[in-house]
Amino acid sequence: MSTTVLLSMIFSMTLGTTLVLCSTHLLTVWMGLEMNTLAILIMLTLNYHVRAVEAATKYFIIQAAGAAVLLCAGCLNAYLTGTWDINYTWHPLPGMMATLALALKLGLAPVHSWFPEVMQGVDLLVGLVLSTWQKAAPLIVLAQLQLNNITVLTIVGLTSMIVGGLGTLNQTQLRKLMAYSSILHLGWIVIISLYSLQLMLLAYIVYTVIMAAMLLVLSHIKSKSLSELAQACTKAPALTATTPLILLSLAGLPPLSGFLPKLMILSELAKNRLIIPATVMTLIALLSTFAYMRMATVMALIGAPGSPLLLPQWRNMSLPSNLPMALVITLTLLLLPFSSLILTLIPS
């Protein structure tokens, strides 16, 4: 892909997200979401092969279906309430339709099954864009919806956490495992969006930083399965020592950055006397920690079989620019002491 085409796609995604962020009219928001979808389609086939084309086709069909349901819900809501503004209270029926349409676009449970399959077919760097930037615009719309009944969104969030936590347990393919991890973390973000937009932004920012660090590391050591993780020490010794800490941050263990949003989300739910959802979320977080610890164990304690002559593979590896990866790894590990400053900078 030429640099001009790639820059055009990045500009289109940025413009689409900006439209969603700056507008409250449903048609403009819908146009921004579609600009995001059309821009990422070309990037999905960046490394052209059969699985990438299959992933792009699945992604297009799912996103088109979600967009159609969202537009239908908007038209029905405009007919029933007389307004196209998404900040006004929605009628219950179109509100439920819009929630499910955005859940489909985000890959939330129970309409999540397309997301791991698409992630499995694309390059890790494209998967990074798919699991971080492409989630921003639908999350913005979901947070702006004024719903009469938040039961549907609560069920979607809790179901996403359960499915994401269980989905990570039996995965040996790292891209699918990261996809289920994304579903799990989006469940946390969706739940807290009902009670605090500031904490929602905080959780999304920390999730993006940690996911970027993890996928950049996997891309650097060229690992796509758990068995390939055992060879990480022969490819990048320093990253092999750091990656278990990234995984622990992804699990939300103190004193790493991933602990910050989970602690504040559980505290906010406790203030609203939502003890049962907070308890379920804590148990699911413990469940997902097992999958991350399994990855850390494979990397740190299980050596790759083979001759000792094959060990120093890192000497022959071409080294890309490590500045972005070093930056996000540092933020993944050290954001917790700056929690007060971060909350000050995030608008409430």
C-alpha cells in the first residue's frame, strides 16, 4: 500500500471520529461511523491474503448491518419523538434498537462472535487499530444516548465481561485471545458509561495504552500462538522480561496502570449501591487473570525446545523504531502514581 493511500485512510478515520465527537445530529453521527468503516476496510487487507479478505468481508457485512439498524432506529425515534438529536431522551423501542446496533458495531456480547474471527485474519498492527481507535466513535455515541431504560445496556456490559473472561481461558491463538480481552474491557467501559463519563474516558484511555503495548510487543516478536511465545526470549530478551508486567497490568493488578480504572469503577459502583454487578465484575476480572498469567508463564518460565545454537535469534532480527513501543510500555507500567493528574485533565 502506498504512503498516500495509507495517509488518506488515516485522515478519513480521524475525520469520521471527529464528526461523531462534534455532532449530536443522528445523520451526521451515522456518516462519521460509516467513514470510519470504509476507511478501515482497505487497511484490513494491508497484507493481502485469503484470511485478510475474509476478515474484511465479515467486517463490512457486520458494520453495514449495524449501520442499517442504527439508521432505522434513528428514523423511528424521529417519528415518535420529533427530533434527530441523540442527546434527547429516546423512545424505549428505538433506544433498544440503537443500543444493540452499537453493541454490534463494537463487538459486544451477545453479538460479538464476528470480532475474534476478524482479529484472527488481520495483521497485529491493523488489529491494534481495530480494537482501539475503531471503538472510540461507537463508544462516544453510546455514551451520548439518553435512554429511558438502562437495563439493556447493563445486560450487554455484564454479558460482554462474562463472555470475554470465559473466552480467554481456552484460547491458544493470541489474536483471538486479545479480541476476547478487548470484549472484556469494553464491558467495563460500557458499564461505567451509565454512571460517570469521566471514568469511562479514563478506562478507555488506559485500555488503549495497555492494548497498544501488548499488540506492539506481539508484533515485534512475531508471535501468533502460545507455543510461539516460548521463543520470545530468543528474539527479544528485554521484552520477555517486561511483557509479564504488561499482562499483569492488563489483568488490573496493583501497582500497575491497569489497576487504576478498575479500582475507580468498582468504587463508583459501590457508591451507587450496585453491589451485585461490582461483585460479578470482580470475579470475572479474577477469571481473566488466569489467562494472562498463563501467557506470562509461557514467556518467562517455559523455554523453546531446540539447540542452544538457535538461541540468539535477536542478533539477526531487524529492529524497527522502538520509540512508540517504549512509550506505551512505560505508560502501561507507571500511570498509577499520576492518577490525580489524569482525572484533573479529563473533562467530567
